[in-house]
Amino acid sequence: MPPSLAPAERFAIHDEATGEFFYYVPFDLVRNSSYRDGFALEADGLPMERLSSGSNWWRCPVRANTLTASWTPAPAVTGYRLHDPATESQAFPASLLPEQWYELRTKYRDAADDLYEPVTEGRPRESEPLPGGPWRVLEGQAPPVDGDDRWIVNLPQALAHHPEFRWWLPGKLTGLRNAVAKAVRTLPNVADVHWYNDPGPVRVVLMLPFERPLTRERTHSPTTGRKLRRPVSEEVTARIHLNLPIPDAVTGENYEKALIAWQEEIGYWTGVIMQHAQVSACNTCGGHGYVPTDPTPHAEAPSPRRDH
């Protein structure tokens, strides 16, 4: 990549894997035509494909010197005619030239609008070459189709006016904790995943069944505290907490490599939580991880909290 990029320079990316070229066309290059009907871009006469409806990236199979915008102009109004021919009169002729209709409208504004409809004819497509060429081509991978708000880069001064090139610079992919939480919240025995601040650990709450199933009778409602008409039998589970040092971001030399590291981190932390969530609690220690050495005959085994 060149040491300095001026704001007015235009660049394209050549994807070595597919041989395709990707041109970044900002709005300022096509502000007079992008909103018009049938807007399209061509690269040296070949049609280009927009990566998505809102993207500024365009794909084409060749390296081009000139990009051209084309569009279909609005139909030309050649005259006006009555909606209903039966309303024709001396004051309101069956048809009018544009200048006659405008003159009539100064006298009978509402009538001219209500009684007449425009007669139009299509116009041929128009085109104009975009400024900024020839385009300089850099080697790299295809940009993400719709971008990615998770990817954060500190742009060097030379690229301050070219944020479109952040995908090929070192940066970090944020939101890993939310991604892990979303992946594991639906797993069996995972009751909750939360954290209080970014530097702190991620707390995973597991509700594990006992190796030998235990039940108890509930006599009161857990929400209102009122006594139930008849006791309800429920399974007893052990409440276990995991405190995991899951980072909120992964770094990479570029966006593509960070995505690979992202998937590895998701797989690793999901595996750690699944490993703990797929076990059974020990009946002897009551799920607490210890065995009482001198239990009294009348003491119950340590019981986990179950009303959460």
C-alpha cells in the first residue's frame, strides 16, 4: 500500500482468489445520477454489480480505466389531455400543449390539475464518465458485502480520508461476549450469562441435575408466596457458577484473519461452557464440590438454592 493517499485518489481492490475487481464508488462521485431510474455503473463498457442495495462497493470481472454511470431520464411531457373526453368544452379543449396547459392553470388551477393528465414519451438513457480515473488497484480480499460495525481500526494519517480500506488493516472485532452469550443461552442447563463490566469475568449460571435424580415438594408459589392448594413435585438441581475470562474483542492483522480468530474463540468458549453444562451434580456433596466428613444423623445433605 502506498505511503500516502490523497483524498481525491480512487482505488480498487483485486481479489487474488477469484480474479474479480472491487471498486469503491462514494456518493460524491454519483450524486447527480444515483437517485435516478435505472442507475447503473459500467467498467470500460462492461456492467458492474453492486454488492448490496446500500453498498458503495461495485464488482466487475476486469480492471477498468474508466467507470461510467448511466440512467433513464424521466419521461418528457409533450402535452396534456382530458381524463374524460366528455368534459371537453371551449374553455377546456381535449388536448393542450405544455405552454397552453400552464397558461390555463394560471386561470383555473384546480380545474387544470383535476381535468388533465400529462402525455409523455420516453427518453433514451444518458451516461457520464465518473471523475477520478485511472483507478489504482491494490491486491487484497473482497470486502464484506454489508460492512461490519464490529470491526474497529485506528486509521493511520495516510488513510484518514479512506475508511473503506479498514478491512485490510490491523484492528479488532468487538462484541465477542455477546456472541458467546447468544450461542450458549439456549444450551441445556444454562440458566444465565451476564457480566458487570468489560474487564471483569463473564458469569455463567448452570442448573445441573443430580446424578441420582432428586425431587422435593413445593408448598408455596415462588412468585406470590401463597400456599398452593396441593404440593407440587419438582426436580432439585444444583446451582453452579462459572467465572470465565472471555474477552470482548479479538485482534487481527486484517478483517479476514480476525474473523478466523473470532470463530476459534466462539468455538473454544462454547466448548468450555458445554463441557461444564453436560455433567451431573454429585449427590454425596450436594452439588457443592465437597463431601461432609461428619454429618449428623438428623442433618440434611447440603441443598442448593432452587428458587432462581
